[in-house]
Amino acid sequence: MARSRGEPPPTLIDKYYPFQVALHASEVKMRFDNVEFLARLLGRYRLNRNVHVHPDVYIVYMFGDQHDAECFQKAFDGEWITPEQSRRKKWTPRYTWMPVERRG
């Protein structure tokens, strides 16, 4: 896995940001402004990871504080994911994501 110049290795990132929440990519796309606003407010790591669970894609947000990660997880109904699962891409979500039409 290539990384940018000056970017710390994934193990160091996981050490300082051990609390990770996965959101379905479609959910992030629909509510991008809200997700990014709250993630920045709560102090997430500046880069995200992607986890592919065929045929879906999940975006992993990493936090240094458990309370901040819990607030983010509850706000967007995300799923907990361990650093090992997000790095090795061996993770299966608890629920099947289904798009819901929003009216009103």
C-alpha cells in the first residue's frame, strides 16, 4: 500500500486513532456535508480508509477518543471496526445496507 510522503505508517495511525467507525459509502454520499462537519468537529484523522465488502464499499473514519467515536457512530448509525479488520480488509458488516427513498 503506497502512502504519501510524510504520511505515518498505518500501524502508527492505528495507535493514535484506535476507535474506528465504518459508514456505507452511499450514506456518506447522501449526507456528505453533515458527515464531514461532525467528523471534523470530533477530531477524526484527516484521511479515511475504504473497506470493500462485495458489492458494497464502506468508508472508515478514525478517532483518537472513544467518546467522539461513539457520538459519530450513533449520529450516523455506523458500525464499529477494529484497526486490524480495516487494514486487512477482513470485515463483514452486521447488517445489510438497503437504500431507503426519502420523501418530504
